[in-house]
Amino acid sequence: AGNPAGGGPLLTNYALTLLMVLFLQTRSPPVLPSVRRLRDLAGPQDRAQVGGWDCSFPRDAAELEPSGNTQSAASLLAEFFAFFGALDLGGLLLSPLEGRALPRPPPGTPGGLRPGPLTLQDPFELSHNVAANVTPRTVSRFGRCCRDAAKLCRGPEFRQKSRKGRPWGVMRLLQPGSAGNPGNAPGGFLIPLPLRGPGGPGEGPGRDVCAAVGFVLGDVLRCGCEPEDPRREFGGPGDAG
């Protein structure tokens, strides 16, 4: 899961972008060059220092060597999940600077980089672990989700269009679990929503709030929703999957 604001234990959008960059750097042949290679290609007019860090790279994209990689986007997407699902993320330093995964440096190594459950080095500000906020639980879930997605990508409904009107291709990745009750499906998870208002969620303003939240979760986001107490008359979300 991504976290655009950067707070909490989730990967930020910047971290997710760097993970994609790193993956494309590791293909054979690479889709993207390493940041160190970009430094080497930078001319005198491209030299830049920001906060004491070398941020040089060619301003003219024509100076870059074209990639010889001819893989399709679908193939690369499937490989992305397989790649990160197989990595020992806790024991590696993910380095877009070098374009590869390296052994993780021990704590206290000179340079100021703080290793964590996921150590993803900013390719310019080398002392910055852009995933320092991520918890072991988030890393474990990220790896598990990548393995599940990789398995799905190997199935026929991802590789070829379904003839039965069922979701296929990338859409299959966006619909984990069964369509009937994804919250209770294998790989699903429950999010408790303690909606309480005057008179309780079954009547008055509380019922209106539950109805609105239930519509967004169920009809718009296609989540599986269940009332907290199955004896309640209203079928709004108590736990939303």
C-alpha cells in the first residue's frame, strides 16, 4: 500500500517509485540506467550539487543510450512482483544509485544511512533511507502481496483475455479474493469501522452515516462489508474488508 503523505508505517509514493526504478535497472538488458551511470554521462554543463550531494545527470535525454530491452509492459509487471516477492528485503540495501540490491550495511556504518526492515537508499541524498518509516509487518505484507500477485500473473486470466466476461490482465490484480465476499477471502483483511452516533448506527443520524459509508465501500470500492452485529436490521459496515 502507498502512503502519499509519508506518515505512518506504509511505503510512500516516492519509495514505491524508487522500487519500480530499481526493478527496471535490474532487467537484462536494463530498461533504465543506474544513477551512477547517469553521473558518468553528465557533461560539465550538467554538474549540480544540492546540499553537498552530487545530483548530476544529463539534461538532454538524447545523450542516453537507448535500452535494448524489448519486454512487454505485462511481462515487466509480472516480473516486478516476482522480483520483490523473492528478495530478502530485510537483509539488503536497495540502491538505485548502483542499480542493484547490495548487502545491507550494519548499523553505525559511516555515511549516516539508517538501516531498517526495508532499506531503500535515496540515489542522491545517500544518507536517507526513504523507507525508514516502514515496519517489519508492512515489509512482510508487501512481500506476501508481491508473491500473491506474481502467482496471479502466471495464470491464464492474466496472460490472455477471458472469454467468459471475467476480469483479466491487470484488472485481475485489482480484485483479490472472491467477488462475493473479498473481505473474508484468503489474502483479504478486515478493517473495523466503529461507527457510533446518537441512537447507535441502526437509527437516527448513525444510520445515515452507516448507509453513506456502506455505499462508498460496497458499491464504489467493491469491498465486502458486514455489520458488526449480524442481528442488526441495517446491513452497513461494522467491519469492512
